Amino acid sequence: MSAQARILVVDDTPANVKLLADLLAVKGYAVVTAGGGREGLERVACDKPDLVLLDVMMPDLNGYEVCRSIRADPATAALPVVLVTALTDTDDRIRGIDAGADDFLSKPFNRHELLARVRSLLRLKRYTDDLDTAESVIVSLALTIEARDSNTDGHCQRLAAYAVSLGRALGLDEDDVAALERGGYLHDVGKVGIPDAVLLKPGPLTHDEFLLMKQHTVIGDRLCGELRSLRKVRPIVRCHHERLDGTGYPDGLRGDAIPLLAQLMGIVDVFDALTTVRPYKAALPRARAVEELKAEAALGWRRADLVGTFLSLVERDLP
Ligand SMILES: [Fe+2]
């Protein structure tokens, strides 16, 4: 990676830009430059750098603001950012850390130190890129499974949208909402391990077939494995068929032992399954699906308050 890595240098002083750009170019890096914060953000979006060296004091957008914008965009949240600054005050460092900077370089900088930090941050970038790739493989797998079963066309997208609406309505934080969105796509990824004869069977499953089908939760959990980026999604994958009274699967968890995000996915999954055609049944009208969810809450399978919030969204024509 080091020879082709692209580094963006953002500084409003042309001499500083030239100094850094020359130093990095000699080492074989591709260098992109910007003369201010706003231009820097444009370059981040267009040139997709692997690392940003960012001046702090700039007239339009300062380095802290640029760094915050980079962190706020999911597409660039993991992009390494080094603040290059003449400021040595601890408060300024704390501001930089708060803004999401990965590292600092003090001006005037030592070129060996600069190159060592660049190398180490590019290693980190390559590592996070690999994680993203691994996650995108799992998401493609999930969509392949959906494609295998023409009856569930669009199920993942709808579930992601419903779950996000429900999470927002409940005031969950953005991390949880993001996990719900990914969970919508990934909840049934374990069905990759279920044979077509069972997955697509146009009638009720036998006892043994149902035992096999239940395994999709465990297989999916295992597929998400150690991916750090899926840490919050795994409980959704494993536990979305659990019921509060302990009659669900795969672990027979009860009550609060079932992770909240998995409970939410369970509710929207049932609703979508009922209102769309499946190999073994026709689609129900929304009103019938609403009754069914209320009945499941009354049976003690689902939290009535969560079902109530979801149904108020359904009334307002989700998502
Ligand atoms: Fe499932």
C-alpha cells in the first residue's frame, strides 16, 4: 500500500503545503493538496485519500471543524487524520482529540517522525479497509440469500427501514440506529446454511426441518464472527426469534435477557413476514398483521410498549 497510498495535505500556507507534499512525494506517496478547510473536505469526497494531514489554524473552516465533518460522514469516519499544528497547549490537543484526530504533529516537524507516523496510520487504514471489505462480503451474502427466495424480495430493505424508524421513535442513539439498519440486512444471513428444500418449501416444515431452520440464527451469529464493526449487530442476528416468555430460539432467553435491538428486529420481522407473500402463505392485510402483533404481545412474547410504538408508526404509514 505504501507506494500507492494517497495523502491529502490541507494547509492555507502554500509554503507548508509544498514542504509536506515534496517530502511525501519523494517517498512514493500520491499527494493531493488543498489550500483551506472547505477545499479539503471537497478533496476528501472526490479523491478518497488514505490519510489527511490537516493544518489547525485556517481562515475558512479550521482543522477541528474539518476533522469533525470527516468523522460525521460514515463513508470517511475511519479515515486517519493528523492535525499539524504549532499549538502545543494541552487544551488544543484535547480539542483535537474531541474532534476525532488520530494523531498530532507539532510544527516545525521532524521529517523522520512525520514519515513514521504516516506509515503507522496507513497500516491502520489498511486494517480498517479490510474490515469494511469483510463486512461488505457478509452484506452481499445476505442479499444473495434474499435473491434465492423470490418471495422475500425487498424484505431486507424494508426491515432496515422499519427498524430505523422504530429505533428513532424510541429515541435510541445513532449507534443503535445504525446497528438496526445493518441488522435489517443481516438478520437472516445464516440462511445461507439452510438448504433450498427447507428454505423454499411451499408448506409447513416438519419437526426436523424446523430444527434445521432455527439454526440460521446460530450460523449467522458465527458468520459475523469477530468483525468489530458488527459487534452490535450480532445480538440482533442471534436473538431476533427469541420471545419474552422463553419459548423462542435459539437460546430460549427470557425478558430483558433478550437484547433490546433484537426484540425490535423481532417485531418488525413478524410484521413484514405477515404482510408479504411467503412460500407457505398469502400476504395478510396490514390490519390483520396489527392484530397478530397485539396478540403476540398479549401472549407475553413481545413487549407491549414496543409493539405499541411500532403500531403507531404503522398507523402513520411507515417508515
Ligand atoms: Fe430469521
